[in-house]
Amino acid sequence: MQKYDLIVIGAGSGLDIANSAAQKGLTVALIEKDKLGGTCLNRGCIPSKLLIHSSDVIQTINRASLFGIKIDGISIDYQKIVNRVNRITDYDSEEIKNGLQQSENPILFTKKCTFIGHKTIAIGEIEEKNNNDSTDDNGEQIITAEKIVIAAGTRPRIPKIKGLVKSGFITSDEALRLQKQPRILTFVGGGYIACELAHFFGSLGTTINIIERNDFLIPKEDGEISRKFTEVFAKKYNLYLGFETELVLSNNSSNNDSNSIDKRFYIIAKNKAGRKIELESDQLLVSVGRIPNTDQLNLKNTGVKINGKGFVEVDEYLETTVKGIFALGDIVGRYQFKHNANFEAKYVYNNIIHPNRKQSVNYTAMPHSIFSSPQVAGVGFTEQELKTRNMLYNKSTYQYINTGMGKALEDNDGFVKFLVDKNNRKILGCHIIGTDASILIHEVLVAMRTGDGTIDSITKTIHIHPALSEVVVRAAEEI
């Protein structure tokens, strides 16, 4: 058995901890069974945003006539778009791997792992340079450490739908590397991942169907945002809201190749009123949330508890029920965003290096964004959450089109919404839909997290005219 000072499971945001701890002088084992860089680099935010930028460019071209610009004869090279993204992400992942292979510390293990005892982990084959480590009789390597970080992430959840498993469907993992552009693409699920990918494929000319069990898309957003977003999407794509998918049939059930050119899917869904729809498409993408990878680690063998949804239970310091074992990122389930995982990694590193000066995580003003069209960004409470909590608040909204830059952009749908405490004027929430929402939200984040947190910190700030950020201050002034 090989003993280390620290073991890190997962080379996404866990990679930051592994490298920092190694630089601090700790001996570190880093375990990653998949590509280096984690979900974000390989199957998440980086490849999806690279793809989506191509869609944004196409959308700009398609709207050019609004601004007196005539463009004739554009064409789309789908293969080139996808190959560009794969080339960038694969290169970055390989660079990380090459750097670790040349390093004496951390030591990289590239196979799956599982806990077999208290702070004891069994690993499959690893890189050749590590073959001098202890192995058991089955060729598995056994390692242990007093400090362990679990950053093993999540994977797409697969719902129990009759016929789905054998149909050859895809998830977002495969969609980002799909070599053939679908003619008709049906989504099961209407959350943010589905809506981002619908924007990508739809902008390229794919016919989009979205089946969503709720009455609106992106249902976890503020209600006004969800309704406006759904209204905009309904003008571009086929939405089947309030429907549950009941049955999936495929002429290709024996072939799970996501790039097969002859696939045909037949999807049957029903709403609460009993109305049934039947859809046909040449690709089916399931996007109904994600589940933690805790079930692959046998955490019970080391005493780490998980909650009813499978996420690792942690305290305010991100320490699990076993002293010395920490967890962070998606597998914790608090905020499933890459920026949150990076944020939590800083706390975990501090709490490992300085056990007598641990810091509790301050999640104040944790933001998120949806890179679809229109863009969406939000922070804090939604209005429906405030109503549920019986909190007293004032609200205001301001339309993009009523600002100089909003008119220049012809953004007729965008708006900024503030929710403010009635008593102390603290910003309780801000929600934006429209051009560059993911950028505009940052002014609010600074005010909420490092300023005095009141709406006045925005209204008292001088804003450049006629920058798009004027829509934020005008919404604030409406309070």
C-alpha cells in the first residue's frame, strides 16, 4: 500500500488543489479515469460555448438586414465547426495530461477508483512511470492518505422511459461531439443545457422539438424570465410544454452509434389532460438533469455519508462526515457551476493546509448564466422563492429597448429585474434576459458581495452613456 499526504479524486477543479498542495510540499495522488480537465473542459462549458459562438455569429448574420446590411449566400460547414471545438478541447486536455506525466508530484492515476476501506482506495492500471507502487494480487494499486478530496462530479441523469435505453439516444456528452448535424432533433427536457444546445443546432438550421414537463422552459429561473424566454423560443422552435415522454421507439435500437446516419426516433408524450403527441426525428437528446457519481466510489467503505439524492454530505467547511475527507463541486450538489467548483476548491485547499484556521464557505451572490439566445443571468432569490418565504420586497423591471444601446441592438425582448428588501434596500435578487446578460450581471454581483449590498450602490454609480449597462441602473432607479 502506497501512502500519500493527499489524494484528490477528479481532475477538474480538484486539479487546482492537487497542484497547489504539491507546490506546498505535500505528496499528492491525483486520480482521473477520464480526460484531464474535468466535465467543464471536455463535456461542458468550454466546448458548448465554443459551439454556441458559431451560432451567435450565424444569428448576427441572419439579423443583418435589420441594420441595413444585405448578405447573400452564406453556407455552414458543420464538420469544421465541430472539429475546431474538438481540436481546442482535446489539445488543452492533453497538455494538462502531458504536464502531469512529466511531473514527480502530483502522481497521476488514470483509471477508475473505489474505496475499499477507511481512507483506502483501490485503483486500476495507471501510467507506466508509477508501476513501482504497491499492488494487490489482482493488479490493483492500493493507496491511502490522511487527507482526501472528492471532486468526482456528476453525469447526465437517464429517466425511466419505456424503450429509451435501447433506442440509441444521446445526452449532452455526445451532442458536443456529434459528427453529423441532425435534420430534426428532439429534446426530452427543457432546462438550461437543452436550451443552449437547441440554440446551437437550431441556429444552424436543425428543426428543434422540445418536450418539457413544466409549463415553461428553464423552470428554475425567475417566473418572468422563464415566461419571456419561453415566448421567444416558441417563435423559433416546436415546444411541447406540460408533456411527459412515455415511449421511445427507434429503427436503430441495436446500434448505439450516436453518429449513425440512418436513425429514426419515434417519441410519444402525453400531457395531464391526456392529449398525446407523436414526434419523429433523426436524433433524440435527453437532458433532464444530472446525478452525482457517488455510486461509483463505494463511499460507505470509508464512512462518508450521502444524502437522499446521492450527493456527498458536507459541513460549512466542505468536510464530509469523515474527518480529513473533503468534497467539492457538482458532487456536493449545492451549486452545480464550474465557477462555484473553482470557488469551493480555494476553501478546501485552505482547510486542508490550515486545519486550525478553517474557513466556512461564503456563498453570497452565487451567480449563474444560460448562454442561449436570448442569454439569461441571475443571482439571489427568484420572485417565487420570496413569495414562498413570505419576504417583503419591492421589484422593478426595465426593458433593453428603452435605452440607447438597446435600440441600437434592436433587443425588443430583453429586460433587467431587481428584487429588493423593503426595509433595508438590500438586493435580494437580480435577473436579466437579453444581450450580454452574462456580462451585465457582474455589476450586481460586486454590489451584493463586496459593496454594501443595497440597490443604492448601483444608482449612485456613474454609468457610461449609452452603454448597455444603462439598463441595469435604470432598473435600479425604478425601485
